[in-house]
Amino acid sequence: MFVLRISVKPFAVDHVKADLARSLEEVKSSHRVEAVARGLGFRSYAALRAASQQPAPPTATVTGAAFVSYLGEHGFQVEPVHLYRAAALIAIRSVLDTFPRLHIHGGGFGRPQRNTDGTRRIPQQQYAEFLEHRQECLEENAVEAFLRSLALLARVKETKTIRSGTGSYRLKHIAENYPCTYPEGTPLGPDFVPNGMLIAAAVHMGFKHKAHIDDLGYGMPNVTFNMSKAVIDDLDAEIRPRGGFAQDRGRRRAIA
């Protein structure tokens, strides 16, 4: 299970409303906005809008149960996942704004690739592809991967410094094997998690990160975090008991 928090800035409220208007078009607009307010912890949409206009808008915890309860009282039966996905999009957009090199595959551009005919891609081609990979971060599959990552990272301990052994690529493999649910119990994982969405979730939760470059000076997609390696090791062994790390640890302990 994950906990999703977003700042209720005006653009966030407007984007959530717009996303829900597309996914829940059968629900009356007035009921949708009031349900959003309940789902974000406010007594009314007017109270939510007033809070969003403050110089420092508050951070709200997204609660799908309150959202669907309000709509149920007014004759609309919907799933809470609609609110979580709309709110997660806000969180992802905010991370993309603060992390200009982040895309679906990770946090760096990587080495220049070749075209299918063997010619090297020109910078314009690489940049166009990069923008496409950025846009993929806002697709539904990526949003759910972001939520799966939040669920795993809720169990990870923050440290004062960035540690080795905390790479996003390792963590994304653990996250995509993690059996997790939405807060109300709807299944969420295990399922695929792109490297970039694991990074986005970690940045959203406030973890520090460090980018890396390869031996030719190109930015690598993998990043490391200020996370406890010991906790990650335990999670890896628990969630992937047949994985290489768990098997090696078991052998080491057997002969110790």
C-alpha cells in the first residue's frame, strides 16, 4: 500500500478536475469537484479552492475512500483508482519540472545510439526521442508504476548520505516484483516498473539522488539515493527470494 500526498496548488486542483472530467464523464461536474475536495481532506470544494489560493498551499493526503463515499451518497458508483491516478499525474508533472533530464527510462540521456541503417543519430533525433520518453511518464501504465514504486519505497529507510548499492535500476526490479495494493485493497502489483518511474517516486517522496556518468562522459539512466542499503538488501531477499542476491545471501549464511 502507498501513501500519496500532493500540494493543493491551483494548477494541481485544475489538473485533477480535468483528468477526472475525462475518466468520469458520467458523473455530474458539481459532484466530481465536491468529491475531489473530500478525497483531499477538505469539507467542501470551496474550502479546497480557498486553501489552494494561500501563499503556501497545504499538502494533502489523497484518500480514495472519502472520494468514492461522497459520490456513492449521490448515486455514482466509481472506483477510487480514478482519484489516485489523477493525483499521481500531478506528482509526476511536478517531478518532471524539477528534474529536466528525467524520462521513462531513467535520469540521463545515455550514449548516442545508431539508427537501424547504422548511421549515428543526430542531436535533433536524440532530443525528439527524449521528449517522447518524457511524455511516456504521463501515460496510465507509467502512473500505476509510479504508485507501485511509492508502495515499495514506503518501506525504505532514509539515510543522511547517498549510499552505494541503492541504484534505481535495482530498486525498480524489486518494486515490479512487490505484491502491493491501492489503500482500499485493489491489486496494484506486482507489475512492470520503468526505471524513470522509480526515480520519480523517490524524488517525489523527498529522497536525495545522485546522477552518474559513464567512462565517456555521458549521463547514465541509473541514479543512487540516500537510502539504507541494509533495508534494501532485506527487501530484495524478501520480495525476490529466488533472485541472485537472495540465493547468494542464503549460501553465505549457510557456510558462516
